[in-house]
Amino acid sequence: MTGKNIVILGGGIGGIVAANELRKKLPKNIKITLIEKNSTHSFAASYLWLMVDQRKADKITAPLNTLVSEGVDIIYEEAKSIDISSKLIQTENQKIDYDYLIIAAGAKLESKFLNMLDQDIHNFFTFEGARKLRDKLNQIESGEIVLLIEAMPYKCPGAPYEAAMLIADHIAKRGFNESVKVSLYTPEPQPLPVAGPELGNSVSQILESKNVRLYTDHQLTEVSERDKRIIFQNGAEQKYDLLIVVPKHVPPEVIGNSGLADESNWVPVDKNSLRTNAENVYAIGDVTSITIPGKWKPGKPMKLPKAGVFAHSQALTVSDIIASEILGKESKEIFCGDGFCMLEAGEDLAGFAYGDFFGEPNPKVKMKKLGKLWHLGKVLFEKWWLAPIGFTKSFYRMVLILGGKLLGIPIKL
Ligand SMILES: Cc1cc2nc3c(=O)[nH]c(=O)nc-3n(C[C@H](O)[C@H](O)[C@H](O)COP(=O)(O)OP(=O)(O)OC[C@H]3O[C@@H](n4cnc5c(N)ncnc54)[C@H](O)[C@@H]3O)c2cc1C
């Protein structure tokens, strides 16, 4: 059991959970190292609130080391490559060897639309993006706001729809709902195709009630910044005054030549154990590619959504598998595809979507009626996540678990 080195590449949602869980399960002589390029963690789910001025920027970030248990070594460097044959990670300044590797490096946003603020092209998928969009949304008094999903897959399948609802409310609250129009364009055939037609219809209806025009099956061809026009593959065009893009997601560079990716460039894993094709290498969260039953469009296989809730539960599963193996025990943990999401709808209301994403022949996902309770659940989750390790964090955890029990929702944190 001595001399084992566990390395976690990426200290976001999945990496933080895995590091803390492994530290809890394993004795001190097992080394746990977390490699993360950013020393400040920002909670992405809260970018939506930041964008509509419902959160201060400093309330949705925390120094990474306050979220990670004592006894985990954090290396604040960018990993440059993974050598699976020598079991080595090359960072900017050092080589780090591993016996077990968990890749939790997330998804990267393609930069094309990320630096076009002076052309009125914004985003809320980064901390800075959401902050700058907030300033813009606080100024706009007339014109067309267009939300555009550039490409599939993107993280958090509910986020663009939540954003549209929150923006519509924010504009209405500022008194400009007559002069500002909000629309959302997506290549998807419905909102959240992974969740089935019933949930998609519910979301479409909420959007309609807020006067958000929804255009499905619209795949982007190009954005003409010169005359602020979007052109779609089906020939449709849309003018904008403010364009909010959900940018194309790509795998992080470090996966590049590792030999771990498939033809999509994401990392395929066994859907229950999260094992990759390399010995003692696991991948969790957004960096993975997991095919699930169903098609999101004819000929397009459904993939497990890239979402924090899955990164989190996969981290718990992998930690249990690795810790059990090191301790010579049998792990009964599998990742079974269960997940949930609180879908913010504005006015402090949220829906709650939950279900079995591995369900056959299609994922079985249901949505509970909009209510304040689900919104409060999301707020509480945010508070728990960002609290430093200690008493307050444990208190929020207990409240979340108890609340889940009362509502019949098994919450594993
Ligand atoms: C606006 C928005 C709202 C969202 N809302 C929700 C929600 O309500 N519910 C939900 O479940 N999910 C939500 N998500 C999605 C969720 O944030 C992600 O799915 C989740 O963070 C994925 O976790 P991860 O660990 O795979 O990756 P991440 O959390 O992205 O972490 C990856 C980490 O790896 C680091 N990294 C990458 N490459 C390297 C390298 N080479 N060297 C060192 N470090 C590296 C990155 O800096 C990053 O910190 C939302 C996302 C956004 C953008």
C-alpha cells in the first residue's frame, strides 16, 4: 500500500471532489496531488446570476486551497502532456509520476467569439465574460439581444435556456421589455433534447411566457460582425444589437497526443467505472465522451451531458474504486447515470429536472413544477460549494442531504 501516488489533473468540480474524497478514504502515506493552472476557483453555475447582477463577482469565487482538504498537494501549473506509457505528467516546470491518474481537465472554449466585446459579441460561459455581459445588460435600452448556441456539445444543457429566461426578466425589471427583444437560436430540435419532449415543451412554454423567441434546428454558418448579422445553414438570417454566444467547446490541449482520445477528441471511458483505455487512468466530467441511449437528432447519438452534477458523482465513484483497490477491498460503486439539475427560470423560481440518463431506450428525465424551493436548493448548493472546508461547509452539506431526504431525492455530496 505504500508509495502510491494519485494524481488528479484539473481542479474544477470533478477534481476537487475526487481530491477531497480520496484524502478522506486513504491514509496519509498515499500521496494525492492536484494539478490546476488557476489558484482561484469560480463556480460556473453562478455565472448566470453574475450576468444579471444577482451576485457580486467576489461572492462566486474562492481560493482553490480553501476548497481542498489538508494533505492534498496542489501544484499550480499547467499540465502540458500526459505520457501513459511512462505514467508521467509533464507540467510547465516538472515531471510528475503517478500510479493512478484521474483526468478532470474539463472542456475548453474555442476562442473565436471570446474576444469580440467591442463588436457587441459577449458570452457568459467564463467568469470574465459573465462580468462584462452584466455591464452590457445594465446599459442596453433597445434592440435585439440574440443568444446563439454555436455548436454541440456544450456544458450544462440547461444553461442557455436559463440565461434567456433570466435576461428577459432582467430587462423587464429595468423597464425595457417593450424596446428590447430577446431570442435564442440553437442547432437542437428542442430545449434539452437529452431530457425528452415533455421537458423540452415545458421549457419552450416558459420561454414563450417571457416573450423569448426560440428558434430550434438553426445551425450557425457565420456571424457577420460588419453588419451585425447571423447567417444559418437553413438560409435564415438574424440581425443583432447584442450577440451572446455559447462558444464551441473543445477538449483541453493536454489530451492532444496522450492517446486517450477517440475520433471526437474527447476521452471515451467505461460508462460505469470511468476507466480509460490506459492502465490506472480514469477520466471524469466534461472531458469524457459517454454515449447514452437515444439520438438527439437523426443519426446523432446522444451523449451524457457535460454537467457538474455528473463530474461530481463520477468523482465519487472513481475515488471509491481507486481507494478500494489500494486498500485491497472490493468497490461496489458504479456510476449509474442518475443526475439532476435546478433550472433557473427567473423571479427566484426554478424547475427541478432529475432522472436516469442511462435509461433505455431513452434517458428517463422528469421535471418538477417551477417553485421557489428548487431555487433555494440551488442557492444552498452554491453556498456549500464555495464555503471553505470546515464547520460551515459541513453544516450546508447536512442541510442539503436532509432536504434531499425529505423530498425523496438521494443527494450524494
Ligand atoms: C454558465 C454555466 C452554468 C452551469 N450550470 C450548471 C448547473 O447548474 N449544474 C451543473 O451540473 N453544471 C453546470 N455547469 C457545468 C459545470 O460547470 C461543468 O460541467 C463542470 O464544471 C465540469 O466539471 P469538470 O471537473 O469536468 O471540469 P471543470 O470544472 O471545468 O474543471 C476543469 C479544470 O481543469 C483545469 N485544467 C484544464 N486543463 C488543465 C491543464 N492542462 N493543466 C492544469 N489544469 C487544467 C481547468 O483550469 C479547470 O479548473 C454550468 C456551466 C456553465 C458555464
